[in-house]
Amino acid sequence: MKLMHVVTGLIFAAIQLTAASTSWTEYVAAGSVNVLVDYKEAIWAGTTEGLVKIDKTSGQRTYYNHSNCGLPDLNVTALAVDKKGVLWVGTGNGGLASDNNDAWTSYNAYNSDIPANHVTALTIGKNGILWIGTESGLASFDGTKWKVFLKDSTKLPENWINSLAANANGTLWIGTLDSGLVKMVDTVMTIYNTRNSIMRDNGIQSLAVAPDGALWAGTNQQGDSGLVRIDTTGKWSAYSAPQWSDAEDGAMALAIQSDGTLWTGSYQSGVAVLKGATWTAYQQENGKVPDDNIGAMLVDSQGTVWIGTVDSCYVVKASGSTWPAYKIKQSDLPYDQLTALAMDSSGNIWLGTYDAGVAKFDGTNFTVFTRENSQLPSNMINGLAVSPSGAIWIGTDRGVATLSGTQWTIYNKTNSQLPSNNISSIVFDKNGVAWIGTGDHGFAQFSGTTWTLYDTSAAGLPSRTVNTLAFDNAGAAWIGTEAKGLEKFSGTTWQNFNQTNSGMISNSVYSIAIEKASGRLWIGTTGLERFDGTAIWKSWEFFSIPSMIRGLLTGPIVIDANNSKWIASGGLLRIDNAGVWTYFVKDSCGLPDDNITCIVIDKQGSIWLGTSFSGLVKFASATNAVLPPPPQAYQAFTRHGECLMRGTNLIIPLDSRHQAIVSVYAMNGALVLRKMLAPDKATTGSVDVSFLPKGTYAVHIDNGSAALIQKIAIVK
């Protein structure tokens, strides 16, 4: 029989940190326009990259993101303005927020009764009640009290709400993902679907109420009869625009003018307008819209129609013979998922992206290099480095590219001795020799004329997978491998450090930084490790207190001129020369994204961060910034029970409104179990872990009310 222990030291993932005012600047790629609203005499566009305010006359744009407002998440999915003039903002992963004269308040699944943090629709109903559609149910909020409507407790046919609309008489119309249309009067629900109506698809994409009280509903029906109308007597009619024959998703957006003219936007067939019985098409080919993928529509207080596009991220004013189109992307950054950063001798920031090539940023403009417009062999960038001569070296999944001025040079398995095209890292030693790590064939040295290869056939290299490389003051190379520990190579001798023969907490090494004065190594693994290079180790694991590493894996580490260490680990961690820890996290200080993939420090001491979802972020003059005080202890704002063991089962605290997500990780960061438990009135549920081998594991539980991380040990 297996015995299991819960290791002491419970940590909640919902952490409160005190933060002073900080200066973050975001550079994000063009997003999609999800929703439009008329607010404070301007058009406000909710995009996948934040809010944009557009002056109705001049078209002047003002951008709002984490750095200048209280948005909990940049992906703005829904907007509504209540009778008091408060702007309500629904987001893709941050719940709901309100802006009342620049005073922002956030509501999420942890501090309110909203069913989920993914908000899909908003509308203002009778008596000014706010109705919120989410991926996990429907809710109403009167400013004080919440009411929640779920499939299990009402006649709601499913919990995923796609769209909402309210009549003047108080009727609420609810469009679901795949279960039809719901009419709700007070608390009485009537369901319409393909079995009891003329609808030909149960997916409701969009809803709009006409001035005469009729409801228009856009469905997922492709082409014919994708649009339905229900008048105030209950009579149904079906419609389809002529150009919808090739459309994939029917009417994605609807807007109705005061004379009853209906405007519709489809997924790939542009705009169709129905006036009386006549349809008129406005598409990219006739010059009216920049692209035919329409994401949002709005009729403003003056009766003007505004259109938001998806692919090109424009807001179009449908007025006059030539419709003004306003590009609302915030920068020319090609993609928000960044993989590598480097700074050249002129101070330009070079950015590698996940699948959109390389960009050079001079502080104002982005210059983009892709496989399509240059000799770059692949748009998938894994590493960047600047050579002593100033050339940019680019590691891709199809070899190495160098750019010197305008001259490109390509190295791959075919035209050189490069052992693999799968490049993981590039660094230069003090002699200007390039060291190139690969994901499957060790590493190579290249002097400019001579290649030297090191694989597992070499005496000391224990793994073919090289994750990272760094050089100490004596010129020795330190090589981080996957699952085979840390390797020191002096040029002739090899020395391996692993969990068996040293103080390492993991054999997978993802990042290395070395202090210039002391030569101490800072090593990113499944936690953070410090090593004096000979014998003395100090480790911090992600569940340790008080110096908690928030991420399961420690990302890039850089050291600034003041010997402060900047570490990506579920946010940004700063450890100064005195050993003081300071965390910068999304929830407390305006950091746009806790998922940091790369870090570089410029000549002015500013920290530049590449993120997984929020593009490029600059923390200005970080070395002189007023930083938040280091937390003496991490306190949870709520506590909803502990993870306990009973026999071979984990006992999981449950919430009656939310599902519980249970994730179990091995100490190398590998996910070994993930299970979802349905909402239940019972206070606990159980997960069988008897199949796990002997060892130590981290358990992460998110039950919608609180999140906790706890360590367990299976001893036999």
C-alpha cells in the first residue's frame, strides 16, 4: 500500500503584494476588434490588445492598457454603458471591470459571484441591471447584489453564453453557444432551437433589438437563412444576404438604425445592409471595408454606423461616399508572443517572435524581417545574439541566420557543419567565437572559419539537448541541459553537477546568469538556485516560504549594473545586491503579463521584457525606480480549506458554483495529472493518485474561490 504525506507549508496562489507606482510601457501587435460602444462622445473599441478611444470627428486614437488604466485583462470581449454613465468592460480572462470617471473596479471569480473570468457578453436591462454572459453561466448585478443563473439550477440550456440583448419592456434575450435562443421574462425562461422554431442552427452569434421591439438573431448557419427575426407578436422570419453563400459563420455582428435599417457583419463576406426588402453589400472588393472579417458593429447616438474588423484591426465610419477607416493597432510589432531579445551597440532592441520573424525596434519604429521579405530561413525564432562586430545572429528551427548591415548569411546542416537546424541558444565568448546550442545534437563552436562540434560522444556532455549557455570570468562555459544537469566545460575538462552529486533541485536547467564580481551562478530550474561555482548551493523552490518562486519553471535571468538579479518566474522577481526580494506581478503593479519569456537591459538601465501574450514591455529606469517594499510574508486574501490526503486520494475543497481544476506536477515541472471536478454542494471531492510512483509532487488546485499550491510526498 502506498503511503502519502502532505508536506507542511501551504501556499495560496492568490497573493496580495503591495506595489508602488511603476512605469510600464507596452508595445503590442495589432489585435482584432471585438466590440464597440458609444461612450463620452467617442467611439470605444474593445480589442484583443486593450481599449481604444476614437474621436468621432478627427479619428484621433487614445490607447488604454495595463499601463494607464485598470483593465484586468487586455482581451476586451464586451462593453456596455449603464444609465449612470459607468463603462462596463468584460474581458477574456480577467473578469469584469467598471470605469466610473477613471475610478476602476474589478470583479472576478475570486472576489465576486461572477460565474467565470471569461466574459462573453454584456447588456443593460430593466432598472439599469447589468447582465453578464460568461463561459460558465449568466449573472446579473445591480451594483450591490449578484444573481447567478446556471444550467443545473434553472432552465438555461447551457452555461456558455454567446450574446445578450434586452428589450425596453424588460425581456432579456440570451444567445447560447450551441443550445439555441432563450427568452427570459423576470425569471421565466422559454427556449427556442432548431426543433421548435425556424432556426437552422442552435449557435447564436449576435443579437439586436429593433426600434419596433423585434429581435434579430444571427446564427452559425452558413449562408441561407442564417438570420432570423422575431416580432413582438411572436412571428418568426428567416433572412440571408446574397453574399452569404460562401460565408462560414453567418451574421457575426448586428446593428440597427432608428429607421429599422439592419446592418450585418459576417465572418468572411463583409457587410450586408437590409433596408426594407433590399440588400446592399459592402465588401473589401468595392473599397468600403479594409477586410471582410467583421467583428463588431454599432449605431452611435447620431445614427452613424461604425464597423470593427478582425484581420486588419480597423474601425470604419460608414459615412459619406468614402468611408473613413481608422487603423487602431498600437504598434507595428508583428506578433505578441516573443521568444528572444537582444540589444545592439546602437541601442536598438531586436525581438524574436514565435512565428512572425524578427523585428528591430529603434524606440519609435519597428522594422520587421520575415521569411517572406528577407533571407530569414524561418519565422520561428528561438534565440538572438549580437556578435562583437555588431552582426545580429538569429537562431531558428531551420538553422542560423546572421544579418550584418544588409548582408544575410545562412548556416544550416546542408551548407555548413552545423549539427542540427534546431537552434536553442547562441552566445559569444571573450574571443568572439559563437557557441550555438541545439535542441537535439549538443552544441557547436564557430570561429568564423572553423566548426567544432560537441555531442554526447564527447566525454563530458551528458545530453544532446542544450537549453542555455553562459561564460564565467575565467572563460569556462556553463551548459544547461534537459534532464542531465549542469555542465562546466573549461576547454579541456568537463564537470557535471546534478541532483545526485550536488545541491541541485532539478536536473533540467533553463537559464544561467553569472555575477561579474563574485562569479556566482544564478540558475533557473524548477525553482531558483545559486551556486558559488565550487561547492556551496542555495536553492529556492516554487512552494517555499517566504522567498517563494511563483512559477513552476524559472525563466530567463539577467544581472544589471548594480548586481540586481531580474528573474522571470510567474511575474518579474528582483533580488538586489543586499538580497532583498521584490516581486512585480500583473495583479499588483500593472505588469501586463506574468508570462515572461525573455529579458534584456538597455544602456539606461531600463528593463525590457518579452512576454507570451502581451508583446514587448519596457520598465523605465528600473535601477532608479521606487520599488514596492519586499513582502515579509505572503498572505492569501481568502482561505477555503486545505488539500488533505485520505488513503490514496487527494481530498479537494469544492465550490458549489465553480469547477475545481486539480493539477499535479513532478519536481521536474512535468504535468503528471490534471482532473476537473464539477461544481458540487459537497464541501470536498477526491482524486485518486495511487498510480503515481514514489516521489515528491506539487499539487495546484483552483476551485474558483481560491487557489492553492501544496506539496505531497508518496513514500512507498
